[in-house]
Amino acid sequence: MRLEDHFGNGSILQRKERVKLAASFWNNIGAGMVIGGMAAAFFLDKPEGTWTKIGIAIAGLALGWVCYSIAYSASRATGTAQDGRQRPRTPRGEGIDRK
């Protein structure tokens, strides 16, 4: 099922879902970079020396951080970021000034 079929063309929900999908994609790519960099540094026999392997691992971490930053800024732009802060919920009718 396509997003257009589910949400309708041009809706705000459709845009937010597309941003969530893009952020999820970049998060997955970033995780792959981190895991791939660590695995390459640990398991590859070709690079000689400890510092070369440490450099490969740091490059994987850096690329993962860049991908995470892209995902976070994309989700932050639409207000879908999960940053741990939530607005306090008030019971229905409380906090509304009625005059």
C-alpha cells in the first residue's frame, strides 16, 4: 500500500510519514556504518597496525554520527523527533482559561 492511498495526496500526515521514513532510513544507514566500521576494524586482516584499525573504527563512528544527525534534523523539522521531552498532559478542561 502506498502512502498516497492511505493518507490522500498532499496531506500533512503523509508528509510527516515520509519524513519519519527518511529519518528511519538514515538511522539504519548510520547504525550500519557504526557496526560496519567496528567489524571492519576488528575482523579485517589487511590493514596492518593498531592505529589503522582504530582509524577505521573512528571513521565508522563518524559516518554513523553524520547519518544520525541527518535523521534527527529531518525529524526535528516536522516535530516528530523523539528527544525524550514530552509535554505534560493535563486532564480535559484543566489549564484552559475560560472567561
